[in-house]
Amino acid sequence: MLLVDAANVIGSRPDGWWRDRPGAARRLVAQLRSGTLAGRLPAPVVVVVEGLARLGVAETEAAGVTVLHAPGNGDDMMAQLASSAAPTPVVLVSADRALGRRVAATGATVVGPQWLYRRLIGPRAPDGVRGTAAKAPEPPSPG
């Protein structure tokens, strides 16, 4: 299971997301679904959305991506999801070190937002132009 910390992934790029948190969440989920359908991301993908961002996307499952609304702290929900997923391998996408330690303690692998963005939009050329995304390799195995 690919577990996505939506707040952390969205916040990792200074693209104006703070002006429209619901829209940023909607765009991320659309990118995740597109990436999953194109085979650039392994299904299942679970994305946890919290705060105002919840207004941008309903709790749904489509195209291999499940959206969950955290009723409070999204970190607590992600730690619980990782813990209860066993024996399914979990890869958490987040740069939040405290959350990463909590989830890694359950046996999950932790990768940063750039790992995800490279698979969604492809590498950036030196001039900043986006390249064509190729099929992503499987996420790192736990352990």
C-alpha cells in the first residue's frame, strides 16, 4: 500500500497551495489517480486528507486510489493505517520526520514527496521543463 500524507506532499512545493487548500487536494488526488491508471504508481494508494483540504475531495475509492478524511490529526490516522495493514507492505510518502519514525516502527518504508513527484510528472530538465514520466519501478521494499 502506498500511503500518502497529502498535507505534507502538497506543502512540499511552493506553488500557491496555501491560497486554495481544497483545490490543491483535488489536484493531488487527480494526479495520483492518473499516475495509478498509467502504471506509474502501484495500487493500492491511500491518501489521507486533513483540515480545509477535505473540502476539495470526497472520501472515495476510484482508479486504485482511496481518499480518507482524517477527523483530527492526519498523522494519527496514517500511523494507525500503517500498523493495521500488516502483512501488506506499506510505503509512506511524507517528509515529516516524526510521522516517518512512527510509521517506520510498524515496518513501513518511508520516502519523501520528491519520490512521488518524480513518478507523477517525470524528471525536471536542467531548465525546469518537465520531462516525460516513464513507468515507475516498484516502491522500495520494507525493511
